[in-house]
Amino acid sequence: MPDVIGALTSSILGGAAATGMNSLWDNNHPGYFEPTTAAPAIMGAVGVIASGQPSPEALIVLAGAHCGSFSDDYYHRIYLQPSRIEFGNLVIPTTRTVEIWNAFLDPITIFQLDGDAEGLSLGFFPPARMRALEDIFYEVTATLDGPSFVDTLLTIHFSEGGTRDLAISYGRVLVMGLLHDWQGGFTERLEWLTDVLTMRDGGEQRVRLRADPRRSFEFDVLEYGNSGQLDLLMNVWQSRVYAVPVWTDKARLTTAIYPGDTVLAVSTTDLDYHAGGLAIVGSSTGATEALEILSLTADTITLKRPALGYWPAGAWIAPARLGRLPAQQTVTQPTVAISQAKLRFDLEDLASTVTATNSPIRYRGYDTLLRHPNRVEDVTVDYQRLVDVFDHETGTPAVIDIPNRAFIVRRYQFLLPDRADITTMRGWLAACAGRQVPFWVPTWERGLEVAQPFALDTTAILVQARGFSTYYQAMPSRQDVAFLHNDGTWYLRQIAAFEFVDGVVERMRMDTALGVACTPSDFRIVCFLELARLESDAVEIFFETDRVARVALPLRSING
């Protein structure tokens, strides 16, 4: 019986461990390609191959070398892809696909599965047999049953190739289906983050620290009867994620939704729908269904998955955002059958549906805010100075005002009468990004009064004397003027100088003429124009109805 003695070497791969394809697949590739029982680089494996030949004439000894091939790097192991599934926040059951490839040349058996599979529906369960080189796709479904948050590790045991781990995590989302009470309105809060560095002369350096603003909703809910839903939500789900309908964007279905529908006839113009987001459809009885949005047009919404329920025409539908309640929530109970609360949701879904847009008129390199304020409330004006006070408490304090000017904070309120105007204001706020980007704004004070008519090419206009030539020469924030004509046209000009004429009028020289002949009565208002920015990174939009809103903006004048 001949014996064949040989040496098995990996010299073709460099003769060292993990320097060839083993390094590529076992060390540098994602974890789901890495086998538990990885084949090491074959080095100097010497053995004896005993021949089964009975003929004594074949008794010869052959010395040789067997070179390893790349098949040793691909085969003789188990592949699992992916090794981790993150479903995110779920409002409906969601399915992912897992691939298992038996790269052994022999059949294997999945004989055991370890780990907590509560809330999961698995497309396979041990024992399961796989043929040689068989590639199988299994479905893993995250259901809405079970705990509010799942973070589990499933270990799959194979008869060959050891074990593989599959990590799964997701959170369940509850729909906030309680209709909000419009008596208290609806407040939307946007908050950017800006680092403002102020120099001693009043100049500023502003750095934007947050790409997208944080967003929150605040509204009232009223529950009466014996439903107990508010108490249930607070006890079970207060710290969890809710799918919060954007109640300001709620509408009624004009056509019914049937099970299996994937395209809905819904207007989306100037509303908070977005691809990848959610829509909530519900009825007055409190029943709701969450729908995932794949894409949308101005008049339709295409769903990722078909609708499950039947919703007749007249049922409400609204976009939704993911949000959380604060750690402490107060609920008021006027009677044993009535519960009411003011809920504030801090949103986790910050995908923006707003495009930053500038106003149609720009002046000297900056945007403008020429919207007339709503004076149902008084406009407050604060004059602030950057002064250094040196007080040794033994004499008169020394006060140094390096900027030598007042920085004025005015608080204006603006009325937004329709959805298009609300969208325009959102775009303008996005362009300002909180305190970062400055803009020009009229003072809306009758600080200037045109005294006489002037021609279209006039650059020097007589105005009523108020000491401008004495005090406002080269004064920051008093070097620009805004004219609002009766026909609605704005004329923005830079003031070159004020000149004393007599005690009644002064001459205001401008850089360019208005280009139109005017009389004093042709203007609604003539006022100074200030370069300003928002005083706060946080802006609140208060909705009185789903189509009428108010926004209060504190504006701070700055150096140009």
C-alpha cells in the first residue's frame, strides 16, 4: 500500500497569516462576512496520505506540495447578512430580509436559536436544514405587540461553522389620536442655535451651530366621558415616542380610502407632508391608522405600504411628526368625567419641508423685512448700550461707551392670514436661521416727515427739522431711509448727509433719487431703516385657526 507524503503550504498567498484574501474577507470586511470559525492561513501543514490501493506494486512514495486556492477564503463557512437590523420607530409592522448562505460543500442544520424574540415574527425557526451551497432569504418582521422598545441579540447555532449573531432594535410609536382643543390655539416653536461674539465696539461675529432648528408643538386636549385615554397615555407611554398629528394641517378626505390603496387623493400644498414621513388618518370615534409616505405631488400621496383599513369620505387626515412629552406633565380634572391638559411635544423627526427664501427686495447686500406689523398689541422698544462702568466706590463711577450708540430691540407682531403667507414666513425665518443672518427693517416710526414736494431726479429732500444735522451725522442705524408710497412701492435709499436750513426744515441728501416726483401726501410713512437681526434663536408661531397665525419677532439693531 503506497504512502504519499506531502507538505501543504500557503506560499502562493505570501506564506503568512491574514496577508492575502483572508485579510480582505476576515479582517477588513463587515462583520456579517466574518465567520466565527475563520479558516486561518494554511502554513506548513504536513501530513501522510495513506493509499487504499491493495497492489504492492504501487508502493511508491511521492513528495509534493499542495498549494491553497482562493476557494479556501470563500467557502467552508456560514454567511449572514445583515448582522444588525435597526427598524427605527415603528407605527406599523415592518419587515426586513435576512440572507443566510451555507458556503460549506455539505449540508448543515440550524439546530438552535437563542435570544428574546418577543415582538418579532421570524421566517425560520430551528431545526432547519440547508443543502450544500444553499442561499436562503428569511423575513424578520417587527410587530406592534410587546414592549415599547426592543433591543435584542439573536444567536443562530449551526451544525458546522459555529454561531452567527443577529442584532435587532426598534421602538414602537403610539399615535396621539386625541383631537386637540382649538380654544387654546396651537403653538409651533422653532429654535436655532447661534454663537454670537460681541466686540467692544458693538460689532458681532455670528456662528451657526445647528443645521436644522429644533421644533416643538404645544396644544390643548380635552377628554370627557369614561374613555380614560389621557390617563392611559400618561401611565404607559409618557416617555415614549408618539406620532403627533400636525393639527394645523388637518383636512377631510374627499374620497374614501379602501384596504389595499396605495395612492391617496390629498392636497399637500403648503402642508407638512414629506417623503419618508407619516400621515395619520382617523375618525371622530378615536380610531386612527398611520400611513408611511413614499412620495407625493401637489394633489396625491403615494404610500410605502397599502392602507389596512377603510376610511370613508369625511374622515380626517393630517401629516404627523415623531415627538416626546416632557418628563413632567400636568393634567387638570375639573370634574370626575373631564380631563384636560396642555401637551408639549419636542419633535424627533426634524426633516424640513421648508425652503429658505429671501424677500423680493434686497438692499445693500442684505434681505429685508418690509411686512407691516400687527399693532393689536403695543410695540415695545428697548434702548441698550454697551458701556463699561468702573466704580471704585470712593468717587464718581467712570462710564465708557465705546460704540457711542444705542442698540435698539423692538418687539413686533405680524399677522399671517393664509397658508401661503405662513409658508412665506417660514421660508424667511429659515433664511435668517435665528440670530445668524441680518436684514434691513423699517423702524415703523414717523421719525421723518417730508416737508415739500420734490422732482423725480431730486437727491436732496427737505424734511421737518428735528435736529438731524446736529445729532445724526454718520450715526449708525440712522444712515438709511425707507419711503412707503401710497401705491405700495418701497424706496430704500442711503442718507449721505443732513444739512441745516433753518429752524423749520432740514435738507436730507440721498445717494440716488427716487425716480418719481412726489408730494408729502404721497407717502404712507417715511422712516429710518435699520440693519437688524433676530434677538432670539427661538421663534413661536401661534395658530389661531388652521389657516390664520401670528408670530412675534424681537429685532435687535446691529452695526452694518
